[in-house]
Amino acid sequence: MRHAYSVETVRAAEQALMARLPEGALMQRAAAGLAVACGDLLRRNGRVYGSRVLLLVGSGDNGGDTLYAGARLARRGAGVRALLTSPDKVHPGGLAALLGAGGQVLDTPDGLSPVDLVVDGITGIGGRGGLRPDAEALVRAATTGHAPVLAVDLPSGVEADTGQVLGAAVRADATVTFGTYKPGLLIDPAATRAGALRLVDIGLGPELPGRPDLEALQYADVAALLPVPGAESDKYRRGVVGVAAGSERYPGAAVLAVAGALRGGAGAVRYAGPGAAAVIARYPEALVHSGPPSKAGRVQAWVVGPGLGDSPAAAGAVSDVLASDVPVLVDADGLRLMDAGAVRARTAPTVLTPHAGEAAALLGVPREDVEAGRLAAVRELAARYGATVLLKGSTTLVAEAGDAPVRVNPTGTSWLATAGSGDVLSGLTGSLLAAGLAPRDAASVGAYLHGLAARRASDGAPVAAQDVADAVPAAWRDVRA
């Protein structure tokens, strides 16, 4: 599990650790790890000895880490030069170390010769509101070539706590972060600027609280949560999921939601709605019913909303499902048709799965606000509706009401931006709810498998939603391998 903590929490942990260490020891740990990461990048494209490294150095500890790392690289034979954004506030010990090791300080970025690596040590986690104009100009001049950019702790200019990008910011090929991950490294739009992540252990773990602000599941975490049938299992013990989806205009939504549920391991799927003929033609094992969901038979969870349209019958189906006493997942049209009071009044769990536009409508804010502040949006939705919320997007977030850490899905891919992929995700997550997973776990595992399946199905090429559904069993096997 990857854990991420807020800047305030990290600062407090650093202070506690520094109080027990000799002066400067923590910075030297960070610099040593940073220098190793720089060396690894340089060796991929040649060698450390004789390579050309350019440091972009700001004030404070982030700049100090960068200078000390530069000194280590200089002692290994690299040609290291530094551009200082605030010469009067530069870390004195770090600067002395760099110069003592043979490094140089440049007065201006004019006439920079080609470099092999640019190291961004301008602001790190202390920055707010984007780069200042002089720093932005410096970054632009230093990154016009093809050299990789490595960010120190966090790409300068992005918001560490929220993942927002409120102005100009560095776009890194890789980021070395210290002690723990920061939320901005895992949440878009900032995450797209971080590149490959590398965590350097500086001994901060014992000083951090047990509950992080953000967490990201890894293979082992997902494997431990997967509902694997045992010797005594039957279709009812494995979970029966009800699907109320589709309409005469959108029959495919019903087919895709059922596909996700079946591929997700449901023991049986009960479909209720006008798309019964399309569903049974593709999946003869599905149990279909043309009447209201409450008359379809016993289920352990419901999925409602994909492709329902906005007819009175669609609104009735949503109301009918929300009145049930089993976990319910509401998606797509169901999010528009549901009654907020009915959602909050439910005693059984509810999972809402909006994309940014739907989340904006639920919150009564512009879509741009949700896209720019995804973490705040998902937390607000969970609190407002008393539900578990899966906010779909380039980084899918899962939050529940209360103080549990928000989960971020690491397997997303842009190939999922295709019609019907959300319907597959709904059915898949619904099957996990029916199998007995807690709502937060079902949503997290569903998003994880969904992303893996899309990667498997696409392999870098265009992919359709049905292909994603068909690849879910292979993703399941990958996780358990």
C-alpha cells in the first residue's frame, strides 16, 4: 500500500525526527537518496562520470537537498552546475559543499550548453500557487532540450496537498520524494507532472501517524481483498447482483453492465429493465425480468443507472432500488434521477460513481472546479450524501463519509475514455458488493481491476468497453499470480 500524508503532517514528523538526529543528518539522508536516483537516470543514457548536470536551486531545505546531491555527483566525476533562483536565500552549507566538490554556480541561464540531466529543486512541497515569473523563465530556459527532468520531492509549482496546478509548474520525467508520498504525487492534474515516482526512506515512518490522508492499493492489497469462492460456495454464496440499466435508446448499457458483473465474479446476475432481449441474447446465463427491480428476485446488491434515460419508468427504477435494504451502486442517469434525501436516509451502503461532470452537477459547481480540485470534490460528495463515492477520471478517487483515507487508483489508463467503460465498471463493482466486500473496498478493487483490464485489452491500441469487460478475468489472474 502506498501512503500519502499532508505537508503539515510531514513537517511535524520531520521536526520530531530531526530532534533525535545530529544536525543536518536528515538532509544528508535525503541528498544521498537523491544522488543515487540521479546516478541511475544518468547511467540509463550513458554514465555518471563526465555527464552534465544542471541544478535548479531554490531557497530552503529543498534547495539544500539538491545542492548536497549535486556535490555527491560532482565527486563522482559529473560536471555539475547550479542556477540559483534566490541567491541571497540559498542554503549556505549545500552551496559550500557543491563548490567544494568542484561544482559551479551560473549567473544566468543564457547560453546553456547541452545537459544530460536537469534537477528541479526550486520549491518542492513548500511551494504555493505556481512558479513565480522569474522561476518560470528559468525552468523554460533550462528545459528546452531533451534532457530528462528529475523533481526533488515534488515538481515545483504543484500543490502538494491537493494535486492542483494553480499556475506554471515543472513537468518532470521522474520525481524523488522523501519519507512518504505526498497527495499531489498521486492525484491529477499534478500527478501527470511527476513522472515516475521513487520513494527514498529517510527514517520518517515511525514519526508518521497510523492513518494517512491518502492511500493507493497495490497488487498484494487487491489480492487479499478478492472474493475467491471456496469448496462450499454456490452461486448464491458468491453473490447475486441486480442490474437495473439500459433503455430502448441505450440497450448496450444494460449489456455492458451485466458483462462487468459476470466478469467480476458474480454468482448470478438478475437483470431488470427494458433491455432484457439484448442481455439474454449476449449472456444467456443472466436472469431477466421486465418488471420493477423489486420484483426481480433476491439479490445481495443492486447496480442502477447506466443508460436508463430520463423517463418516468427510469425514475421509478431508481427510487425502487434505493428503497431496498441491500448495498446499491448508482451510476450515470441514476445520479440525475436519485433523490438526495433518499440516499442519505438509506441504512444499507450506497456507492455513487460520478465522472467530473456528474460530480459538478451533484455539488452545484462548474465542472472545471471538480477537475482542478478532485480531492476536495470527492470528500465533499461523500460527506454531503453519506455515501461511498468513486470519482472517475484520469486518477479515480474513492472516498467515504468519515475520516478514512481517500483511496487513489493507480491503474487508470486514457484508453478507458471510451463509451460504455463506466457501465462495465459499475457492473464489476456491483459484483464485488454482492460478494460481501465493504463499499470502499469494492469500489477500490473494482477500479483497480477495471484499469488493469483496460491495459491488458488495449496494449497501447484503441479498445472498446466490451473488450475491457472480457479482459477482467485476466486482470484478476494477474493480481492473484
